[in-house]
Amino acid sequence: MKTLTAAYRWSVFSRCVAAAIGGYAIVTLLHLAMTVVLPWETYQSMLFISQTGYLYYTGIIIWCFAVRTATRAWLGLAVVALPLALIDVWYLLHRGTP
């Protein structure tokens, strides 16, 4: 029987955290960004992203375990989160202007 090293166990733990917490953060940022970007009324955008958010979350979880290392999973989440966060911050700063 093959013994698992501590490094491998920490890698799996890191992927679990990336998939759970990072995935939730990405879907939340996506939810906020889509309400701004989609050309529908706010309630329609929120309804759409709420219904499809589970698909995105599931895809993120699968992707976190499909990449070669836990570092790539975290870097991939950061690359996706950055533009979404910028859209959200831009909206929050400019929502009061006409």
C-alpha cells in the first residue's frame, strides 16, 4: 500500500479550501459583476446569475482538482477574481454619477 506524504495531504487540503472558499468568492464577484454588465433589468440579471451560479461553482470545484498543483488552482482563481473585482469596484465608485 502506498503511503501519502504530508505535502500531498496539504496540497489536497489547499485544493479543498480553494474550491470551497475561492469558488464561493468567484461566484459572488461574478454575481455582482453580471448585475452590472448584463443589459437587463437588475432583478432579471440577479435571477439569471442566481440560477446559473451553481453551474459556475461546480465548474470551479472541478477545475481546482483538475489542475496539476494547488498553486495553479489558487493562481487561476486570482486571475479570474481580479477583473471581476475591478468591475465591481468601478461600479461601486461610479454608481452615483449619471
